[in-house]
Amino acid sequence: MRKDKKNRCVWKMPEWMEPYRYIISSISGGHEVEEIVNGRTSVDENAPLALLECGAQMVVSVLRHLHDRGMLREMPEWKQ
């Protein structure tokens, strides 16, 4: 992972997660997945955006958990 200007790790979508990009971006209101997962918006600043970021981060976490345990099946081509 690379670091941003504030020396935080910047998440980049791994290759195996690419088939799920559409699902994550539809949850995040159509924002770029990397932008929304790396977001650190305060609820006081913008509550709807903070909730979208939280939801996208949670979906990524669940996908990573399933992938690490070998429980994630390949998505059929017609769903990609």
C-alpha cells in the first residue's frame, strides 16, 4: 500500500476483487471505490458521505474475510 499526504495507507482494489467493483460502487452512491474506501469524512462534516464510506469499507472487509478463508466463489460472467 502506498501512503497519502497525511502518511496514511491508501487502499487499492486487489485484482481478485475487481468483479465486485460494480456492487461496491452501487452501494457507495456511484463514487469511485478507492475514493470512498479511503475516505475519512467525519459525520459532523457530511453524515451521508461518512455512512457511504463506512458501508463500502464494511463490504470490502467482508469480501476480504471470505476470500482469505476460501469461501468466495467466482462471480459468473453475466453478473460482472
